[in-house]
Amino acid sequence: MTEAKAHRPDDDRRDRSPLTAEERAAYLPPPRLTPEEQDRWVLAIEEIHRLNAEMRAGGRVRPFSRPAWRLINDARDERTRQLG
């Protein structure tokens, strides 16, 4: 005796989707990193932090005086004044 496939409402929507299978796949989240990949990323980020601290300690990098969003807003305000 065979069991009938249960009907799921999203089956109909999937069949009528204007997107191809490849386009639908583009909306899926990327696959999870393997433990080895996670370890590589952690090491890379730690190296970036170490180099950043080293450059700051050596005086080669100066921290930003103001957050970027404030600089952008100031530039927009200045442009608005110039146009007004």
C-alpha cells in the first residue's frame, strides 16, 4: 500500500514562481562554514587586529577624529548650503 503525498500549500506557490531554480537559490543563505574554515577566519581576524594595534602603536595610523556618519552628514549639510 502506498501513501499519498501530503499536499503542502507552498508546493503550488513554488510551481508558479516567476523565478528559475537558480534565481531562487540566489536568495538562500550561503552554506555554513566548516570548522576548518571557521578557524581560518578567526586566525585572519586576530591577525588583522594584531596588525592594527601594531600600526597604531608605531604611530603609522591615526584613529578617526569623528565617526564617518558625522563626516558624511557635515558634507551633505555643506553642499546644501552651497546650493541654497
